[in-house]
Amino acid sequence: MDVTPAEQFTAANLDRFLAELFDFLRIPSISAKSEHNGDTRHAAGWLRDRMRDIGLESEILETPRHPVVLGEWRGAGADAPTVLVYGHYDVQPAEPLELWTAPAFEPDVRDGRIYARGSADDKGQLFLHVKAAESLLAADGRLPVNLIVLAEGEEEIGSPNLIPFVEAHAERLACDVVVISDSAMFAPGLPSVLFSLRGLAYFEITVHGPASDLHSGSYGGGVVNPAMALARILGTLHDDSGRIAIPGFYDDVVDWGDETRAEIRALPFDDEEFREGVGVAALSGEAGYSTLERLWIRPTCEVNGLLSGYTGEGAKTVLPAHSMAKVSFRLVPDQDPARVAELLRAHIARVAPPETRVEIEELHGGMPWRGQVSGGLIDAASRALARSFGRRPVLTGEGGSIPIVGEFERILEAPVLLLGFALPGANMHAPDEWFPLENFDKGIVALAALLEELGSGAFAA
Amino acid sequence: MDVTPAEQFTAANLDRFLAELFDFLRIPSISAKSEHNGDTRHAAGWLRDRMRDIGLESEILETPRHPVVLGEWRGAGADAPTVLVYGHYDVQPAEPLELWTAPAFEPDVRDGRIYARGSADDKGQLFLHVKAAESLLAADGRLPVNLIVLAEGEEEIGSPNLIPFVEAHAERLACDVVVISDSAMFAPGLPSVLFSLRGLAYFEITVHGPASDLHSGSYGGGVVNPAMALARILGTLHDDSGRIAIPGFYDDVVDWGDETRAEIRALPFDDEEFREGVGVAALSGEAGYSTLERLWIRPTCEVNGLLSGYTGEGAKTVLPAHSMAKVSFRLVPDQDPARVAELLRAHIARVAPPETRVEIEELHGGMPWRGQVSGGLIDAASRALARSFGRRPVLTGEGGSIPIVGEFERILEAPVLLLGFALPGANMHAPDEWFPLENFDKGIVALAALLEELGSGAFAA
């Protein structure tokens, strides 16, 4: 396999690339904290300048809070495909600070890992795309595609302004494919492409009983107990086989078919290791599915929080007036959070005791995402990853939700390709976040190769 | 009906008695608050002095925290019965202060009620006994019985030192009957004697799942959710008819028989009024029993508190590591909290998911109490109450627990007579606590008549 001029450039400039990344990581662009607003803006300006340095047109575009940084290169011509890279330059807070081995914003290389807040999520991975573009531009004088880099500064606070931004700039952001690197590979040395994301339907359920807290001795037995009623309601949400017992809940659940299920079962995954890692006596879940299937392609119903009555030390004999549960569902293609909300409301209306009044508030919803498992785009990504990692990628699911993925597809009418280079256990929202040093090089090479593949025009599904 | 000299004395001195009571009520003897330790001791000394004033031997006896005040009159001779009156001179905190119409410790007479913290619970009712004794001693020069007044200062903090005190002084406190006035009549004008108290078995149940909180997207579906597991466990505690579904739970429950149940059903009780008062859409409870039966003679299982995961505003997608419920049972004769603890442990061991670890902590237990429903003591109380109120008392149950009642019977081997003069809605632990002015007079007359009845020696069962 011949080394390309771009790959030669990458190799020759790797130390400088890394030094630049460290500069980026040193800026504490914590979007959640207003005292870091200056740092967040500094990170945006820094990124704009680095994109200008390598030959992109770049500017900062305001949103109501933290700005978007846009980088563009349109030199490939109207016939060449346009690739939009999405990433974010903001980071999670670093607390608890005392649990970091080295300070969160002083990048530290230890044991082949770059430790720093943002190294994996997502500055480090966003920067791979910029350096891939630089390598191609420096070596070839041009890119094989038209490129748009869209970096937001609000991902860690729920991207409140991103969808309106994309909608407002849909024409300028028009593209043939969206590429996102904000995730992890399945295992070291095993490049991965995501084929699905779970969606979310999150509710707060409040059960109202008596008008005020009552003495459980004086009133207990004669008046409904809303905490007990809530427990009984929650107990109806699953059957004994771990399936969700809400009528109609599975109607829209995609059957991924034997081929995809076989691929999932073929992945190197050790139930026992997983069990030990989470610290439970035994794994559990929906009967008839493997752990990875339960996490990726099957929906869930979870209680995320419970609150009622007296929760302090010792005994208080209160019959509570209210009880509250946070209940969320992870959804899989082609479920819809609005439909799940309807089904849940109907179910609870059937099972709730008539002596209670139940309120259901919809706190949060996000569509699941169904990616491609074959076709030109997957083939292009596979070849690019194989060039860098020496093997074709595996297809993986993701139990969590990234609502913007579906939104990009909806607004821009372009498929999304999700491929990340972090590794499991990267501590993305925890102390000692890290990114594998090896994948800094390999990621740049893979992403440059991806642009070449996409530029060949063969990916259209 | 001739007015007795003691009754004449009571009538002639009522204004002075009331003024003295107000002095007592002005002392903020809040046992729970150490900044009121001086006030609590002041109340003890005030009570000792008032008992000395009327001719009792009285002294303060120390306990590890707030002292006991003992008053004694032994002049009736060894053949006369000895009556022990129990009450408490400490009071609940007055918070929230802003909800009192007049300040909590400035007694205020409005609409025929004495409003003040402690007016009903229990200074006001304890003082009735002292003034009954004064009236008899002043009018007759003697009491018809030997009298012991035992007033503790820790009832509102759970009487931590009372049982050891009674055990240590069992010989001195030896008596033929214990009389307690710390409760309410069933309705205005309807004197009441208690025939049962429910006991208590209070538990904290903790369900442990994964070793730490997990992301509900990344792990949900593959790992047990301890909040959902807790809800399912709690859901097994009742069947659909409102009966407790723990095997063996009803084995020791007394069947009070048709006569007592008929008496309960004959009481003037309006389900609709009760329902409106507590503010529920409908009443509920164990099938086959009336509301008063559910509250008095049937056991319950209540959730007093729930806590797990995220309970703040909005959505947090956490799969919690733990969940906690405070669960308590009200017990009826002849249930035993220790036996209920065994049954609960066995039941939860059967129903808890094997992926969880469940901890059950016994926080609090108290035996139920089974009083007399007929016999000499009830007849004596009936005649005394009829003399004052113009009608015989009704027998009532009490859904709450007063663990010391059973302890008095056990240690002193004497029956307990529970008759109170407050009224429903007395706000005993709430703002605007009150005691009916009319019952200040009637209570003193009834209690003096009770001592006469007991002195006649006809009450021994």
C-alpha cells in the first residue's frame, strides 16, 4: 500500500499537530458555566484561526448563547460531493477536580493516552478532521470534496440553539453526507461505524393522593397511599420476562434481521467482564436477547428517580400527599417518543387507582436513529478505516441518544455517518478523560482517506 | 343528681384553675430543642410546685435528658387502690410559627377554644388530673385512692428514658390502674374510652443494583434497575382487594367479634365528610371493612418514603445504583413487630430479583394494645364520664401507636385506661393547637368522679 503525500504530510507534522491539540485542550471551554463564557469564546476564536491557517474560509456565527464556528472549502466544484463535518468545541465541567490524576486542562500523555477534558469528547476528535483536511490541502493543494466544518459550543448543555441554526442556514449547509466523530470504537484496534442510536422518551409521573401529608397511624388503611400506588403502577410496566407490558409498545420496533443480529453476536463481548464492571450479581433484561442486543436494538423502560414522603434518617410515620417517579424509555427504530407518550398515558389511565390523580409530564424526547448497515457510504467508510487500521470496521449500536443525528438527516436530507476513535472507558463525562495517542495519527489518516473515498463519488446509496 | 363538694370547689375556682393552666402553657417546654432545655426544666419545676401547693408530695427525678416529675398522695391507706396518672409536660415545636393565629405560647381563648401549644397535647389534659385531685383534697380533705402522678418531659421525642425509669422505679410506681388523658373524644359531647391502639413495625428497605450510578442509555436494558425492582417488590405487598399479601401476616390478627364491630359501625361517622377532609376522590382500603374498622382494628402496610436516583428538576438519564423505601406496618392485637419483621424478610427474599441485593433495616417497632371493652374498669369510667357529660362513653379505637401503654401494663402489671378530652382536629402537632374550653370544666369533674369510682374498689376486673 503506497503512502500518499497527505499521509506523508501527516506523519511529518504529527508533533506539531499534537502541540496544537494541546493548546486547544488547555482552553477550559465549559459551556455550562457562565464564568467560562470568555474561555468558550476563546476556544471558538482559536478554532476559527486554525481553520483559516490551513486554507478554509472560517467565521464565527452568533447564537443566543455560545457561537457556532463554521469552516468551508468549496474548491472541489459543483459536481463534487459536499461533506459536512459536525463536532463541538465545548466540554463538560471537570468536577470532581480532586479525582483527576493531572489537572483537567493541562494535557498529559501517560501510557499511550492523552489525558485532558475534551480529549475524546469532542475537541480531540473534531481536531482530527481539521488535521485530515490540512494534510490533504498541504499535500495536494486541494480537497477531493467540498468541505463544511460545523463546530458548536453548546453540545454539553443540550444543543439548545443548534437545530434552529441548522434550519436557518440549511441552504448554506446543504451537503451529501454528514460525518460525526464523537463516539468510541468497540474495542482497541477495532474501528467501528454506528448503525443505530436509541431515542428517548422521558417522563415525570406524579401521583396525587390526599390533599396534604397525613399521619399514617391516624389515616393509614382508609386513605390511598400515593407512594404505594406509584409502586404498583411502575410494577405494571414490565412483565415477568423483562418485556415492557404497555400495550402497543413494540408495534414500531424494527426487527433488524438475522444478519445484523449475527454480526452483533460475533462481536468480542464478554458478559462476565461486563457484569463485573457494573458490579451486579447477574445480568438481566429482556428474555431472548443478548446483552448487546438489549443495549442497542431493544427498547427499555427505566426508573431514573423516585421521591415521596420522608427520606431522611430514621422513621417518620407519614402518609405522603404525593409521589414522583422519573421514568424514561430508550426507543429503537422506528419508535416515536410522541407515540410512546400516548401509549404510556393510556396504560396509566387503565392501571392507576381511581382514588389517585396522576400527572404525566413529558420532559424530554428524542427520535431513535436508524443508520445504514450496507451500501456505498458504509463501503466508503469501511475502505477508509481499513486503510488506516488494517481491518474493516464492525457495525455497532449505541444505547444512548444523540437527537441531533436524526435532525441533521431531516433538515439537510443527507445521511449521517457516525465513526469515532475514542475507546471504551474514555471517561467522557468523568475525571481522567482520555484519548488513545495511537488513534490521533490513525484517525487523521482514516479521515483523510474517507474524504478521498467520498470524493470518488461512489458512495451514493 | 347532687353536686358534690368537690364539684362545687371546681366550679368556684375555675377561673383560677384556668389562669394557672395559662401560666403552664406559657412555658415553651419544647423537648426536642436543646435551646429550650431551660424552659423544659422550668415547666417541670412549675408542675412540681403546683402539685406541692395542693398537698401532694412532689419531686423532680432526673433522667439522662429531661426529668420526670412525680406527685404522690398515699393517704388512702393500703387497702385502697392506687391510681397512677401518666402525662407529659413537654410539647411539640411550634413551627411553622407564621401559621398560628395567636402566638403558640400566649394562650388565647377564641370561639370556646383554648388555643396554645400544649393545650391538648398534653399539658392541658395532664393539668385536669391535678385540678381534679385539688378539688377532692380541698373539699374532702382526702382522696378516695392513693394517687401517683407521673409526668415525663420527653414524650415528644419518643420517651427514650421513660421505660427504663418505670422499670427502675417499678416498686414505687406499683398501682392498680394507669389512667392516661392524651387523646381526643370521638366527637363533641361524646366522651370516649379507647379499647385498642395499633402497633408499629417500621422498616427501611434498600435495594442495591450496580456498584455505581450508570448512564441509562449506555447500560439500560442490560442491568437491573434497583428503582424499578423496588417498585415491583412494593407492588407485591398488597393484593388487589387491599389485603396485605405477605404470607402469614394475618395469623395473629384478632377478630373483635360482631358486637364490637357493630358498636364501631354505630358511631356517628360520615365517610363523605372524612373523604372531603382528606381530599381524595374516593376512600379505599381493605375490602369488607368500614373506614373506622380499617383505621382501628385492621393492620396496614404503608410506604412512608421513597428515594432513588435523580429527583431534581428536569431529566437526568441515570440508572441508579440504589433505591430506598421507608415501609411501615400498623399492627393490631395480637400481632408482634418482631414476627412481622420475620415475615417481611421471608417475603422479600422470595420476590426480590436475584440480580439485586436487598437490605432491610428495622427502624422502629411497637406492640399494639388490646384494651378492655367491658368489665369493672370500663363500668367505672362509664359512670364517671356519664356524670360529667350526661351520657355514657363510646368505645373507640386509635389508628396510631402509643407504645408506652403496653409497656405500663407489662412492667406495672396493671390495666391502662385511656380517656381523653380533646376533640378531633385539635391540631396536636400543628399550628393553632386547641382544647375545648367546655371540657376543661367537664374533664376535671369527670376525673374527680373517676377517682371516686375507682376508690369504691368495684373496678377490679
